[in-house]
Amino acid sequence: MRYNQLAWMTGGAQGSGVDSAANIFAKACTYGGLHVYGKREYYSNIIGEHSYFQVRVAETTVRSHVDTVDLLVTFDAETVIRHGHEVAPTGAIIFDPTLRDTPINKLDTLEPQVTKPLLEKLRHEELPATMGGVLKMAERRGVKMFPVTYDDFVTALSQELGVESSRVKKTLNTLSVAVSLGILEYDFDMLGPALEAQFKGKAKVIAMNIKAAEKAYTFGRSQFAAQFPGKLHKVKTTERRLYLTGFQAIALGKLAGGCTFQTYYPITPASDESVYLESHEVFPLRNGNTNGQAANGSIVVVQTEDEIAALTMAIGAALAGARATTATSGPGFCLMAEGTGWAGMNEVPVVITLYTRGGPATGLPTRHEQGDLRFALHAAHGEFPRLVLASGDHEEAFYDAIRAFNYAEQYQTPVVHLVDKALANSTQTVAMFDPDKVRIHRGKVLSEAELASLHNGGYKRFAFVEDGVSPRSFLGSKHGVFWNTGDEHDEIGHITEDPSNRVMMMDKRMRKLETAAREIPLREKFNFFGDPDAPITIISWGSTKGAILDAMAVLQDEGIQVNFLQARLIHPLPADEITEILRRAKTTIGVEMNYLAQFAGIVREHTGIALQHLLVKYNGRPISRDEIVESVKNIVTKKTTSRKVVLTHGD
């Protein structure tokens, strides 16, 4: 455990304020100039089942979670029982001693897969099958125990404030956070702004929570700080930062990118983004306006009756000239397949933000996976161009949300923006976004004057052009008459089954991929990190980026040189550049969160190179930094002999 570097975790029943506690802790650290990364895990029900939230804190950028916890902050028995084994020997557990005798077999929310091996271990160590037994087992490993009787704080505060204890009990999460910050000797002044941000506009709630925090902080610092080696202190920084989730980054990118119309049908985890946009349907333009318009920008967000309507409504808005998008997850995208094909046939610039999760069918609605990659590449029957873009972190998610609209309109084709759930629901501090880094490109749009110059109905919406991108007009534009149909059509949109027209139209549409591959800069197609001459090359995509980059730093400290190729434009794939990089490596490793190593297969299709090692994970939990470190070391030392290694860590 290093100075100003910590892995903190809290947990509890869903609906008990676990997210609030974690966000208060993370925001307090953020206000003190520290970097944070948060991993949120929860079941696919509304209330009752166990959820937990790990927050890593450091002075430098943190991009991923780890497998061990330094400080486990609990206010229920289940969190101790589930996560006590994850606490490092130098770490500590904050627990309520009144729950010590809670029997493990009385907790109905614990699955047999959790209880059976745990009970066997307790039996082997001759310990009681209770929360206390789990605590004793952790204590034998060197873990410190910090008992906190929360009811004592509730009673004292209730009497001091003259309010009923039921109201004061709502500060339980704040109490647990404040105790932990006291143990860490972190600056208490940072907790006030965090509480104000969490309970914005609720003055009485904020005041009561600050009062509770003062007592708990003093208790934690006086009783336990001397026993705990880990400490956090604020640092000075001039960098302006945001603390946000991945879906918030995408929503902000859409707003900055000029999106004016979004549709959705409720589905986890995509709904979070649309709900966030709904709460920001009117937002201030940073630089005012230059076109005589109102000083506010706006977006219309529509909840539709199903995903079929969500996509087709977005297509209609795009045809009318709006920057239009829909957000969904795997099951919803299945229903959008036919509409996606219609958009491809009619060259409609629509963006689909696809939040991937565990499948098939309903699968794991609230868990992590990257199993939709090939589906994103091939959804809908027949052949037509589409671009597939995958973001690796919060910053990329913001800028890629803007680029997705640019690509859609420049190449007049559907764009699938892939974001896996691990990125969507994780929280992170990032440098303030700068929308000016990405310009808005609307592509070949004809003005009414340009349309008027095409005399006697000379406008051909689907004109045969060399780059495959025909000039378009918005529905309702004067002189811009054309037809849309799901059938094959001629240059103005009339249905035809003529074979020569079919060949010419198919060739024209598919040339868009060649044009996109030629025009999109390499820096937007992939990222490369590390020494080009390193003997080991890791190749991956999506949210695994953070774990890989953090692992590279650890491996380098241990004398293992690794570089990393992160693919961002999955289709069209920059095959030549990927081939050149992979051929330089002595050892190649593919990292993915799916069973089939789908991206490794795509790489082989396009380059002819079979990756030597595959690290895959599909248990519904994201890949950690530690799993990458351990796996790479095993490959280097030849402890791993099989080509495919399945990673399994995570509760």
C-alpha cells in the first residue's frame, strides 16, 4: 500500500445507498486533486440483492480496478461475507459488531456457489459459520478489524438534532464514508463539497449529513488511524477535471456534436444515457450563437414503444436533416436489424450507440461482456456498408460520440458506436473535454440554391459517384425530390430489378468503405502504446484498455516490456497497419471479454495472423489490472501452455 494510493470498497443491498456512499467518497477524493476510478456491480433487480462499488484512488491517472481491496467499508453482514477474502493482508475491514453473529446460511441472497466453499473453509479453520467467522479468518491473514456501532451515532445525532432516528438512519452511508476518511486522515474539508454535490439543493439533508460526518470522521481518526498504514492527502493541481460515468461522457459528446434527436426503449445499461439526456434536453451553448438563434441548444429525446420504432424514428429524423441517434443494448439491437438494413439501402446517416452486455437472450442484463462485436459487423441481411467504432475509455467515449455523427454524415451510412457495459457504468476523473478538438462535418449536403441549379428534376439522390457518397438533401428541401424504398432502386430512388443497375448500385454503396478507410486518419483508427520494439504485443479493443495500460506499468517495473495496440475503428479495419505491428512482435496476446475471442478472429480474417495467446473473460465481470499482469507473467515464464486462457476473477 503506497502513500496516496488506495483501493476502497463498499457494498450492501441494492437500494441501501451503496452508489451514494461510493460517489461521496470518490467526489471527496476528486475535490482534493486525486484521480479516481470506480467499478460498480449490481444485480438485475431493483432492490434487495447485493451490489458493491470499488473505488481506486491515486495521485496519477487510474484506469482500472484491482482484485484486492485495502479498505472494505461495510454496514451489513453480506458485504463482509462476500468480500472479506478480497482484503489485502495489510488492509482493514470496517464492520458493525452488532452483526457479528449473523449466520451465513440465514442470508437468502447468498448463492450456493458463494456459501458452499466458504463454509468448507470455515469448517477447516474451525471457525463459526457466521460473519464473525469470516472476520476472524481475515484477521488471521493480517487484516485489521475496525468495529463501528452505527446505532450509537444514530442515537446521539437523533438526540442532538431533535429529529427521529429513522431520519438520521439515512445518513448511514455518510457515516461509513466519514469513518473511512478519518482512518485515512484525509482532509475533512473535502467531504463537505462532496456531500453538497451528492445531495444538490437539499439544504437540510446536507446539513444533517455534514453533522453526522463530523462525528464519524473524528471517531475514525481517533480510534483507528494509528493502526492503518494507508493514508490519503489532497494534492495541488491546476488541471480542470470531470468526475463522470462512461454513459455521461457519451451523452455530453452527443450534445457537443450537435445531436438534436435521440430515441430509446428502456434497456440496461443503455437507458442511463437517454435518461441523462432527458434531464438535459435544454442546455446552454458555450459560445452563444452566431446564427441569430436562441442562446440555448436543445435535444429531443423520445421513449418509443419498442426498439423497432426507436431506430425507424431516428432514421426519419436523420432523413429530415437532424443529427439523429438511438441507444440500445444487445437484445434491442436484435430488433433493429431490419431497420439497420433499410438505413443501409437508403444511405441514411444514423448513429446506433450499442451498449454491449452479457448474452444471449436476456443473458446478464447488468453485467459486462463484449459478445456483440460480430453481430454489430453483420446485423441485417444482405450486404451494405456500415462503420463500427469502439471506445476504450471515458475520454474516447466523448470524442467518439462526436466522430460517430461525422462518419455517418460524411459517408452516409449507419454507424455503430460500441461501448461495453464496463465502460458505461464505471466512473473516472478525466481532464475537461475540449469539443473544439473535433470539428463537425456534415458531408455532402446540397443547399436549396444548389438543388435549384439542377434544372428539370436533375437531382439524383443516389447518383453513381466515384467515392460512393452521393450528394444528399434533407426531406422537404425545395427542388430536392427523391424516393426512399426498401427495394433496390435507381439513382433517384425508383424501384428496379435491372441487373446492371444492381451491380452499379452495390458497387457504389460499398465503395464508401474504401473512401472511409482512405480518409479517416490513423489516429482515429487505433492507438499504440509502449516501445515498438517490445517483444510482447497485446491487441484488444473497448474497455480492456484501462486494465492493459495499468498492467503495462506494473510489468515494466518488473522488467517485462510490453506494447499495446488498441483497435478503435473495427470496420473498416486498418489491416495493413495492424499486420505491420503484429509481425514485429515475438509474442502476440489478444485480450477480450467474450468466449470466442471475436476480435482475434477478425484480425486473422483480415491479416492472416493467428494471435499466439488469447486471454478471454465471459463471467460477467470486467477484466482487472491484476489478471492481465498475472497472465502475461505466466506466458513469459511459460507457466501457461494453452493458447486460450479463461479469466474468472470477480464476485
